[in-house]
Amino acid sequence: MKVNIILSPNNVDDLYYTAKTTVVIDVLRATSVILKAFDSGAKEVVPVGSIDFAMKFSVNAHGGQTLLCGERNTQMIEGFDLGNSPAEYTEDKIGGKTIILFTTNGSKAIVKAKYSKRVYIASFNNLSKMAEHLIHCDTDIEIITSGAHGVFCLEDTICAGALVKKMKELKSDLELNDVTNASLVLNEKFGHDINKMMRECEHGVLLKENGLESDIEFCSTIDNIPLIPYFIGGEIKLLVEENKPNNEI
Amino acid sequence: MKVNIILSPNNVDDLYYTAKTTVVIDVLRATSVILKAFDSGAKEVVPVGSIDFAMKFSVNAHGGQTLLCGERNTQMIEGFDLGNSPAEYTEDKIGGKTIILFTTNGSKAIVKAKYSKRVYIASFNNLSKMAEHLIHCDTDIEIITSGAHGVFCLEDTICAGALVKKMKELKSDLELNDVTNASLVLNEKFGHDINKMMRECEHGVLLKENGLESDIEFCSTIDNIPLIPYFIGGEIKLLVEENKPNNEI
């Protein structure tokens, strides 16, 4: 069972993912928000790669029970219903709804991985549950860190390293390559205080400058939402029948 | 003075480099080979982005005093004069000659950085000299690690970290971002035995499998070639007048 980490969606093309089992991480904040959305009872999340597509999709789909959500360069988008702060995704606002999500990095990274056999959504919030499920899958794993505008970002890499560390605790003989070992080293260095790392990293500083420090608190919480969202047929759903025989997800 | 590291040429487009001061690293083996070429008296090195272009260029340019050199996926290319092993670049073979160099990652990374104000060529072989020169430049620095087929590679990242470490020893108040700090951490972990790291990394293992273990010995040697090659007008030349007033290179 090999585990590879891809440090930027730009590093591979769409077809790279064909038939692979992929995990997408965008800790600040897309994948953390997706977990919060499902924890608050969202029906599904539709990640989109452009604001135009989000607008068009929201008009026609899902019988009007949709919310346009997300951000562009940390800011809420005009005409959208919600931004990209986990705190906004409360049960009264999004329970039973379809969330159309556009974000600067994360939603695009998920859409890019569309040719995978399976795409999972991970953040610190579901770290242990995701590690358990991936080991259960018993197949080679590609972990894609969404990064920031196509380049390396520390918090996603640390989260990927933390995920692999948890996987290793469950299965010691994983085959790790150079980038995965490097991510483990970075997690070893910075992972003892995730909240501190997140407050001090470039993206964390940017969020603080935009008055969004409370988002960091949520996004750096480990294992508070033990759910497994997965992307299939253009939508992210919640995996609820994990132990069903012949489960293909 | 900011120092940024780009972990793959795929992470930015050509125009990103406009007016920047860039350092390209491809430890195994392109930038190490370029240093060896100049140490053995090469007149200039012409990095090219495709084998076709290398073929065409070699027919017309430089009055017949050219050698076609490089590799594709570690292997020597049919019709080429030399491969990509530093040991091949001896004075009797290449002294006074123009080297046209195509390699899988490094030569392409150099060509991609063409819109930079200045592009320098670095490896472990010229680490201290390059650090001194960059501090002397006193401008923001972009360090691009060529990677392997567009993705992260450990040895280039460690070399970038080692270069920044040496720069910090000369100027303690460098502004470092997340990726640069991460590279310093990786150098701290793996940099105490460069030769061991290079023998064990993915690319090192591939070279050993191809009978090229002796290349690793050369490419992991620190500061044995204190030269500064720079890329200008499509050619890599040797910087010889470093202390000239108003030096623009």
C-alpha cells in the first residue's frame, strides 16, 4: 500500500488521477468547511471550479434548495449566500440544503481530481476517521494538498503528514516515497501544536488580517467531526454505510 | 530581502519570473553537470526545452564547436555526444566547446525562468559561493527546484534549504516564507549527510539502478566548484567579473 502526496494541484494533470484513490486536503478552509457543512446536516456539497459555473448551477439545480457559498481570495463573493467560515454553516442555515461551493484553491482541487475512482475530503477535523477508512480501503493512496494559488502551503502539508502518521500507526508497512517522508518530517516539527502553526503560517496570518481568526480555531481542531465525505458524480456526499459488504466507495 | 522557494516548475508560469532574480537547482544532475562543464573549460552551455530544438540548434550554431549533451529519463539520447554524467565532462572532451544541454527536468526549468532579470545555476558544488553572491545581489530571491517530472524532489529541496541556511549565516534578517522555512527544516533533518540522502532518495536509487552511482558522489560534494554560472540571452555563461562596478549580473 503506497502513499503519495502531491504538494500542489498544478503538479499533475486531470488524467493523472484516473482510477486512483485520492484524498483532497484544504485545511484553511474548504475541506474543514465541507466537514462542518455535513456535521450541520447539509444534504450534499457541489464543489465548482469557477464562480460563473456556481451561478449557473444554482439557478437550475436541486429544486431551489441550494445555497451559493465560498470565497475568492479570502473574501465573501457578492451575490453568494454564505462565505467560507465554518461558523456560518449552522444547522438552521444549511440543514437539508445543497451547498454549491467555490473557493480559491480547495473546490478547484476537488474538481480536478474528478477522474479518480474515489475522492475523499479530509482536514484535521476528521483525521483519525479518514486514516482508519483509508487503511480499510487497502489500496494505493494519493493525497493532494490544495496549496495556495498552485504553490506549497504549510498547513495542508502538515495535515497530510499527520494523516499518514495516523495511517502508519494502523499499518506499519506502508510504502512511503520522498515527498511523504518529507511531510512526516514537517509534521514532526510543526505538528505538536497545530493551532500555533495555523496562526503563524502565511494563510493563517492572512485570515487574521481579515478578522477571521476564529476560523483557525475550528480548522485546527483534531477529530471533532468523524465523518467521511466523498466526491462522486460531481457531488460530495457523506459516506454512511461504511461497513456494507461490497462497499465500493 | 525575501527568499522564496518554488518546489516545482509547474507551480508557476513563465511570466511569474518577470524581472525576478532566480536560482535554478537540479542536483541530480543538470545543474551539477553545468558546474562540472564550466570547471572543465566549457565556453558556454545552451539549455534547451526539447530534443528537437537541441538537434536543430546543434546544426547551425557556434561554428561547429558544439556538443549535444544530456539525457531523457536518465538514459543517454541516441545521436547525442555526451550523456548527463559529470564524469564525462572532462577538459579534453569539452574544453572551449559549446554544450547544448537537454535534460528531463533541469534544462527545461532553466529555460522556463527566461524572463527573470537574472538566472543563476546552483548545486551542492557551488553552494557557499552562490550564497555569498546572492547576498551580494541584495535583492529578493526565487529559488526553483527542478523536481522530477513536475513534482517535488527531496535532493533539490534539501539543496535549496542548505543554500538558504548559508545565506542566513551571512545575513540573519532574511525574510523567509512558509516553504523556505519548511526547506530549512528538511535540510536540518537530512542535510547532515548529503551523500547518504542522495543515495537513498528516489532519484538516487534510480541512478544506482542504471549503474550511475558514481554520479551521486560528485553531485553530493559541497563547494568543490566555486563558480557562478548565469543564464542570459539563451546561454549559460560563467560570471568572471563579480566585483566589477555597476555589475548588472
